Amino acid sequence: MRSLWYYIQCDRLNLRIEHKYLVKIRKYKDNPEQCLDHACPNKYNFVPGTILTRYFKGIKYAILVNDDGSFSYNGDKYSTLSAVATKIAGMKMSGNFFFGINKRYKHDN
């Protein structure tokens, strides 16, 4: 996706495009949808219906993973775990840190 934006900027400013970006642009020119799929993979890869639990200040919180990859908490829908963590903690917080999710490991389906 960055390669495309880079191409557009270079085109507008009449600048030379670096070779590495041309390679990426050519790779996705026939199938731009593949570029979007590659650029925005499911970050957590949780199975829909999974319930994430966390104790915070002595209270147990349960978050449901929805079919579309969003998260439900107290009847509200959130697009990221960070939004849920911020709501629970009352301050901006990383969802990965708050729920103890290690990015190095993929969750199998």
C-alpha cells in the first residue's frame, strides 16, 4: 500500500521512483485486492466466539471475539483490543499489553 502512495507522490512531483518500489507496484498491478489483503491481515487471528478474560483491580472482565474480528464488551462493540483496554482501564492502554497477548505467537484456528 505504501508503494502505491509513494508512486502517486512521485508522479505528482515528477520525481524518479526507486527500483524497490517499482517491483512492489508491478507485483500487485494485476490484482490490487491482493495488496489490500496482504497489507491488512487479521492482527490477532482469534477464533470467533473466543472469550478473553482479564482481572483488573479485583474485577473480572470478559471480552467476546465477534465473527468480523471486532470485540464485544458490556454490549458495546470495539474494533481493537486497545479500545477495550482503554475503556476498562480508564486511560489509553495497549490491548496486547493489557490482555497479555504476545505478538510473537500466532493463535491457531
